[in-house]
Amino acid sequence: IIPLASLLGSATEAMSTHTGQLVGGLLNATFGNAVEMIMCIQAVKAGLIQVVQGNLLGSILSNLLLVLGMAICASGLLRKSQTFNAHGAAANMTC
């Protein structure tokens, strides 16, 4: 699984240098979790539902907590105070 993840990561990075930032970001978002999806599909076929649940929970927690926390810590090292743009955050909301 690790060599497949490395191969997919390097392939999407190489493609993003030729396609631009927007398409490169879409490629990373699309193929970034391909290894997890392959593993989940195989685990469901084998009846290992707890493995799939653990995989999904780990993915959600790492994206929500780890990435956000690292971004806040890195920003805190560079700046003394943080600002929040409510108009920019509301741009992606629908009510």
C-alpha cells in the first residue's frame, strides 16, 4: 500500500506541474485518497467492517484536527495576532 501511495503522489505532482494549480489541486483531491478507497473496498468485500470504520474515523480526525491544528500553530509562529475574514468564510456557505 505504501509504494502505491508514493507512486500516486508523485504522479499527481508531476501532472500538476503541467496542468496548473487549479487542475493540480483537483487531481490531488481526487487521487489523494485512492489508496484508502482501495483498502476500504477490499475490507468491505472481506467483511472487515471495523477496519473500514477505523479507516474512516482516522481519516476524518486527521483532516479535522491534525491539519487544522498544524495550520494554526504554523500561523501562530509567524504572526502575533490572527484575524478572521467573515465575508470570505461565508462565501462557501449556503443557507
